[in-house]
Amino acid sequence: MTNEEIKSNLKKLFDCKEDFTVTQTGKKSNKVNGLYKPATHEIFLHNLNFNTSNELMYTAVHEFTHHYLTTEKGDKGGRHNGLFWATFYDFLEKAISYGFYERTRSEETQKLIDEAKEIQKAIIEAQRKLGETLSKIYESCDRNNERIEDVIEHDLQITRNKSKEYLKMRNSDTNSDEMAKVINSAKDVMIKAAAQKAADEGKTVEQVKQIAKAKPVDDDLESPESLRREEKRLETTIERLNDRLVQVQETLRSMAGGD
């Protein structure tokens, strides 16, 4: 695969406002598979590190993600943060759809993946059961006048925040505790549903995290629930203003009488 063929493929992912170059170094590196120079918009690929064009394109997409975030999002640091990994996997999915990257797994690796997934399912099921038991402990402590905080931190030797995570796991629909935590972090019901849908579709934790962090759309502000909350806030404000008005009027009358 030539440098121009690699570049042509990458431009299908996003046509950035700043151009870039791709150079296969013809070298092998024990430190990195590739690198991006933001000052000159150059992508370098140590192509002797790879045995297949698939491996090469994986790294090319990685470095192109740096170019995209630098030129389109103003990220000058080249950080491997949550936004980077979410964007990278978005691009990787596009690369799969365009046919220049293939997510293949050997029979040996797939067997181990399946084994790991079964272990994940067992862990999440145990955490769901723990959440259910913790819920009963909360109820028991309340009935028997016992301090739930002391039970959680002393008897169970976990933090209160961790116990709350387990309580949320009771209704989790995912087989990854990390993914469940991300989905449960969504503050809005619709966003939480969108995050769950993304997880069900096979998105990565970082991709789902970007969805869960999103703010509700403006249309949601006009929902019945939001309007009722706004009505309550306005009623409370009006009540306080009326009380203040009465106080001011009484004070004015008192001052007038004193004259």
C-alpha cells in the first residue's frame, strides 16, 4: 500500500480543513508504531513493525485521529484522553464500513474472548446480586435503627460510593461492570437510554462515555416533567416575593406613622 493510498483512505474518514502527509519510514521501531507531528501535519508510519496492511491501517487511523483533533478541535497536546479514544473508534468503524480495515479474530483469540465474556457475565451477575442484598441491608438497618454507614464501611469494608454503584447495578442490562458504571453516570433518562443502546451495539466504553456526558437537548426543557418543576420553582419564588412585599409595605407604613 502506497503513502497516497493510505492518505486517500484516511480522507474518507473526514476531510480536514488542513492537509496532511503520510510517510512510511521503512523502519522498525521498538517504541512506537507511528507518530504525528502537529506543527507540520505529518503522519509517520514505521511500516516494518507490521505484518499486514490491516495492522498498518489501524495505526494510520490512530495518527489521523491526532491530526483531526489538532486541526478541527484545537487539541494541541496530542493527548490519549477519553475524547481521543472515542473519536478513534468512531473513525475505525468508518474504516470498516469503507472496507480498508477489517476487524478479524483468529480462532484461538476468539475462543479466549468468549471465555473472558463468560467470566464478565459471572462478575456482573454477582454484582447484581450484591446490589440486591445491599438494598435489603439498607432496609434492615432502617427497620432496626442501625447505622447503614457503619455497616457498609466496617462490616463490608467498602466505601459508601462503591455501595451506591452496586445498588445501581441491580437493573443493569450490560455484561461489563465498567460499561454499567458509565451508563449509570448519565443524568438524563433519554441520554441514559442512548448510552445503553450504544453499548448494546458494541461501542467501546469511551464512545459510550461521550454519549453519557452529553447534555439534554433543548426540546427536553419543554417536557411535562420539566415544566412542572419550573412551575414549582416559580410558585416558590412568587411566594417569597409576596412575603417580602408585605414586609416592605408594613415597614413603610410604620415609618410613615412615625413621622
